[in-house]
Amino acid sequence: MPNLHPAIARVTDRIIERSRPTRAAYLDLIDRQREAGTNRNVLSCGNLAHAFAAAEEDKPAIRSGRAMNIGIVTSYNDMLSAHQPYGRYPEQIKIFARERGATAQVAGGVPAMCDGVTQGQAGMELSLFSRDTIALSTAVALSHAMFEGALLLGICDKIVPGLLIGALRFGHLPTILVPGGPMGSGIPNKEKARIRQLYAEGKASKEELLEAESASYHSPGTCTFYGTANSNQMMMEVMGLHVPNAAFANPGTKLRQELTRAAVHRITEIGWGGNDYRPLGRVVDEKAIVNACVGLMATGGSTNHAIHLPAIARAAGIVIDWQDFEEISEAVPLLARVYPNGSGDVNDFREAGGMPFVIRELLDAGLLHGDVMTVSAGGMEGYRKEPVLEQFPGESRGPESSAAGPRLSPGIKWVDAPRETRDPTMLRPVADAFQPTGGMKLLSGNLGRAIIKTSAVDPERRVIEAPARVFDDQDQVLAAFKAGELERDVVVIVRFQGPAANGMPELHKLTPALGVLQDRGFKVALVTDGRMSGASGKVPAAIHLYPEALHGGPIARVADGDLVRVDAVAGTIAVLTPGFADRPVVTAPGYQTGLGRELFSLFQGAADDAERGASPILAAMEARG
């Protein structure tokens, strides 16, 4: 094993030390739950009878208490392409569990909203807090104490972080994330972006736009661009929470089915009744969190994880901040260019070598912790390999082994991934990286602290100094764009978009208009206390800015014409106009209701800042000690 890169070691040691009291309290909690908490063995006869009343053929096994019972928490719905494939998973999982003498029950469902559907709409203001709702729903599902292990079925933006936050409060349970995979590739992503910009300029009709969007999002599976959903899957791989290389196999294929079978078989092997007990709370440790951050930087992943990863870590008693992100980004080279950072999508990424290539390169360069517990028997070394189908006619469903290593199911085996990239325009080794640093940068200055994603931004556009134009919502920006008021060098300020103000919606609706201005030769940047899409692209965007405007942050003092500098090279963000700091803050616009937004008032009032994860439930939990 190569020596660990000194920057990765330094950040890890700092996180361990910073987290010492909270991590110790967390581990004590899950140990107590394992040894003395509620479980199936201590349930009353009435409790048990209720729990297996509808179990049909699995009823005798659950009743006897001798077989492992697996709790399934699912985000299935058939409106969203990414979650539609999960409809048949529970019945398949039950069959796969029986192959190992175990049983499985759907413990509960969680909501799964789609930012793609709600982008630019009022419903987007529910998006971030849907993560905390999912965490609560996961806790409710697992609270029945009927399970010795869990499988989490989720894939998209807030769903995977929410599932993990909830499941980590049951960290004594072995847990595996089971993805559904991306849809097949549609029209080229650059063509989709071109049509969007033409529509923003009034040069394409709504029917032409809808046709392009429909050709891009066209079948079951996740969207194929490298946004938050697919960044989730990358992180689950480098954290060791998938069976190896499960992230990007397409839905409806034999390989996808066999990967799901492998996950079910593996969960039966790591339960607390066996000799290979691997509880979720021990798998998700400080090193796993650092690995997730390393993977994020190496692949140019979603900026949303600058919020989600701190929240996931907090749920496991681990404290990270954006300075940790910054130092890891400075040490980790960019190995992948997946749209919007490049032209190809995640299917192309997988064909080029995908996660096994990235993990091998990072391990060999000492940039990834290899000495971690994973759900796979081979630890992180097992994630260098890629799965291939192999049939074994007439053989049993028991464990298999060969020179290639353990096989988690008889229909699949893991083999060494190719040593060379299959597409150097998309995936490169550490020695020939696209850039020497990762894709994310911390900005700080007299406007506060913010994150900027640089992996898709041309180097000559990473420093923007221009007069501000200030808005209180994204519709005002689009109106000004259509009126021709932004035809100049401009830093667009969109404030009152933080978690306390309106739930911190994504402002991806602005991307085409700002891209048009940039393509016309203007210097353009966005500064906001809201979020941008996980598919943040070529326009420099300083996002997640805090303190937010509603809390009196400096962004609430900015006025039209102020000279603003966004410097992603030096890592600064500042208003250069004299006297800026002495101005009073402006009054917030009125609170919006409708579409259920008022139901989340409690969450808005309790959420803390973006750098800590903007989580109302974790803030409230910690406040109670």
C-alpha cells in the first residue's frame, strides 16, 4: 500500500481530532443499541405477530427468529425515472434473501422528489428539506426493530444523503446501498445545452425545447449527466457502501439484477449473528468521509455535496468543514471530465473505465484510504475490480470462490479493470490528469464564505470583477435578461435564497441565460446564498454563501453597481466598493406560501448554515445533547 499523501493524512488527522468527543458519543450510542437496545429477540408476542402477519411464505422463518431479517427502505415511485426501476426490487430481494436462508420485508418508503421536475418552480423550495424528511422517514421505517440488516434503495439528489442520515442513527445495523443505475444515453449533452440557450434567446420554440429534453430524459434510470444523483453513486463506491462497481450499470440488464443479488447475499454475510459483522456506523468513519471528499474532487462532482457530506458526517458524530474540502481539492488532481465538465455522460464514463479506474489511480497515488472497513470482503482493494457476468450451470446458490477472489453470487464475478483508460478525453490517470487540483474551491472575504465549482469553468473565467446587479429571486433575473438589462460585464447577486429564507432552492433555471451572456463575450458570475444545480457548468458561480441574507449576512448590503470580485484562484469573494460594510441590511421580501411550503416553516427556522449541512434535524438533535 503506497504511503498516504501528506495533505490527505493531515486533513484526516484534523477531522479525527476535531470529532473525538462527538464520534465517541456516537459509537457509544450504536454499541448500546447493539447490546442493549430493542431488537427482534426482545419484542413481545404481540409485537411479533403484528410484524409478520402479512409475511406469507416467510412467516415461519421470521417467527422462528433463526433467520436474518433484512429491512428494505425504498424510495420507489413511478413518476421519476431514477426510482421507477425500484418497483420490482422488493420481490426480487425477497427471492435473493431466501437463497441464503434469510428473509426480507419492506420496512417503509421515503419520499423522492426530483429537482429536474421542480427546477425554477415553487416546489423547489421543499427540495433541500426533503433530505431531512427522508432521514426522518428512514428512522421511522427502522424503528420497528425487526431487522438485523438493511438495504437502502435510493439514488438521487436528496434521497441518498437522507437515507444515510436516517440509517446512521441505527448504525449498529449492517447496511448496503442498492442503486438502480442510469438510463441509456440520449441526445448529446452539448446539443441539449445548445437548445436550452437558443430557447433562452428566443431562437427556439417551446416544442423544440421539449423535444430536446424528451430525447435526453427518455427512459427508466437516473439522468446521465454528472450531477448530484450520479455524484451520490460515486461517493457510495468510494465509501465502500455498494458492492464493488454497482453504481453505473443500466436498469433492466442482467448485470444490474446480479449486482442487486450480490448486495442481498452480502448483507446476509455481514449481519450481527455472523463472524463478519460490519455495522454501518463503523463503515462510515472519518476515513470513509475523507474518501468521499477525495472522490468528489477527483471526478468534478456536485457542489451539493459541500452541504450533504457535512450532514452525513454529523449523523455519524464526525465534524468536517469547507476548509477540509479546500485542502483535499488542492491535493487531488481532476481525473474525469463528465458532462457538464466534459462532453460524455456517465455511460461513457463507465465505458472509459469508470469507478474501478478512478479508485485504482487514487489508491496507487496514496490519495485514498485503503485501510477502511467496507461492505465488501476485499475492502477498498475490491473496488479496483469490475463485475462481469459468468454463468455456472447447475451450481448451487452458495458462496463461490476462485482465483479472481470471492464471488458474491454465482452469476457474477469481479475481475481486474483495464490498466489504461479507454477514453483519455474523459478519464485520465493521476500522472496525466486534466488539472493538478480538484473541482471545488472555498471562497471567503467580506461577503462571507461560499463554494465554487471550477472543474467546468475555463481558467480565464475563474476571476471575475464586475459591477453587481442585485435580485431577490431568479424570476427577476430572467426578466432583466429578457429586457436586455444584463448585456454587460456583471456579477449577478441573487439573495434571500438561503435555508432560513426559503429552503435554499437550486437556481439552475439561470444557467442558460447566464451562459448566453458569457458566450456573447461578457464577464459573468453568479453570487448567491442559494444553491446551484449539481450540474453547475461553465459560468462561475459562488454559491451556498453564508451568513445568508435573512440572517443579516453581508450579501444583504450589496447594491446595484457595487464592484464585486469573485476570485477562484486566490479563493476570495469581496465587494470592493468603499463604505460597503457600513450600510444597513435590506429588508427581506415577504414569506411565500402555497405548495406546502408553509409546512416546512419549522425546518426553515431550525436550519443551520450551509457549511454544517443546513440540517434542521441535526441542529435540533445536537442542541439537545
